[in-house]
Amino acid sequence: MSPLNVPDSGALLSVQKLTKFFGGFAACNEIDLDIAPGEIHALLGENGAGKSTLVKMLFGVLEPTGGISSGRASRLRSRRPVKPASSASAWSSSIFRCSRR
């Protein structure tokens, strides 16, 4: 299921049940988050907790497996895949690809 844009709730960003699966592994499972203008939020967690995956979904680098996003900031997200200029720029942005050989 792809995320749906729902009517603006007045929040800068609002996501409900945002989920990302890699195969059978749930990197982020049903995350709810509301951010109002002027608020400051922090993401804390252990390695592998899904912090980077969540941020990449919020900025459009990764397509969520499911969930709903709305708010003014959700319209700013790019739907185009990110194509780093080089391996070094991909590495510095934490974008990884496993090749099959």
C-alpha cells in the first residue's frame, strides 16, 4: 500500500501508521507522529531502531510500505528516487545498495 495524502490537519507534518518493510523485516512499524510549526523533536534509539529509515521516509528518499501522511510539509516531499552523484556522496548520505554478483 502506498501512503495517501489526506486533507490538511493544520499540522506541519502528520503521519499515521507509517510502516517500512524490507522483505519480512519491519524497519519501522506503524509510527504515528505529529509536528506543529515551531516544535522541536529528537529521534533517539539504539542502532537498528529505524531512526534513519523514518527520516528517509519523511524526506521521500524511501517509499513507505504503508501509512498516511498529511500536513503542509508532506507536499514538499519528492516522489522521485534519489540518485547520488557518486558512491562517496551516497555513503555520506547513508544511502546503501547491496549488489548481487
